[in-house]
Amino acid sequence: NAGVTQTPKFQVLKTGQSMTLQCAQDMNHNSMYWYRQDPGMGLRLIYYSASEGTTDKGEVPNGYNVSRLNKREFSLRLESAAPSQTSVYFCASSERLAGGDEQYFGPGTRLTVT
Amino acid sequence: RKEVEQDPGPFNVPEGATVAFNCTYSNSASQSFFWYRQDCRKEPKLLMSVYSSGNEDGRFTAQLNRASQYISLLIRDSKLSDSATYLCAVASYNTDKLIFGTGTRLQVFP
């Protein structure tokens, strides 16, 4: 039982390049989330998916797109990376949306945009 | 005002000390409260949920004060291994989102 997995662990991009961050969970959770974490800013929600087939914007969605490929997988895409997107990205999942359920986090992706 | 606020610390305490952190929240409709622990360069992991009646897990005690809109985490008999950042998280059923504080850093020294 791996929990939440993320790939890649590290990535360096040049401004303007694109990439997709992959996330998968094996806990049969309905809800999945993408956060970014920056020093002094805490965890900020980028996008979330309440259930398979639905996605919604979080606090900081600009510059990102997501796909809930199936119940297990939730990917985050940067179409044209900018230095402001340098951050640590965490994927998380929970059985239901935030109201009352623990979220389980993946190990994170450290992204640097030069 | 931020929805969830924490003192960033660091709190530097000797082994064996008792230390307490508070976390204030602004949404009076908040219904769910959690403390997460995050080690350096690792993902957050749930430490404990915070119930209305408070709860205790070994050396850790969490309390909720709805009137003053804060939650607290008390750590007794601090260990070196308690050194980490402690994040509080608050959710309300009408927003469906978990809002995290920026974390309080604890450093326990020998």
C-alpha cells in the first residue's frame, strides 16, 4: 500500500517550458488535491477534485490546469512555466472533501523554474 | 486577516519541556480542525484531529476553543524527535476546503 505517490521528485524547467506533475493514490479515495508550498506562505490549494470527473479551482489556479484521469490519478500541468511557479508541489487525497476527513499527502515535487 | 494564523516561531525548548502552540481561525462556521506535523523537506502528516471535547494522544493534547476561535496543541516531555513544523488546518462544511496555517517551527535541543 503506497498511499499517495508523485512523480517526478525534482524538476528544473526553463521559463516557457511545459510539464505535467503526476499523482496517484491507492486508497480508493474520492477527493484529490494539488497544493503548492512556499516559504512563509504555507500550503495553498491550486485545484481539487471532489470526485472522478470533477475539478474545481482553489486559491491559486492561474497558470495551472488539472486532469482527473480516473479515480486514482490526478495530474497538474504547467503550460508555460514562470519563475513564480518555483515551489514544492504536494498532491493529497481524502475519502471525501475537506469537511472532516484527513488528507494524505504525497512526498512532493520540488520544481525550479529558471 | 488570514483565515488561519499561527506564530511561525521557532520555539526552542530543551528536552523534557512542555510547549504549547495556538492557531487562530477567522471563519466561525469552521467545523473540522487538525494538527499536522511536517519534517524538513517532507510531506505533512496528520498528527491528530481536534474534537470539541479535546483529545489526547500520549504526550500530545489538542484543544478547541470555539468562543475565542482557536485551537491549541500541547506537547509534554518534549523529545528531540519532536523537532518539526506543526501545521494547523481548518475546514468548514460550507467551503469544502481545508485551510492550512503557515506552521509553527519547534526545535527541541539536548
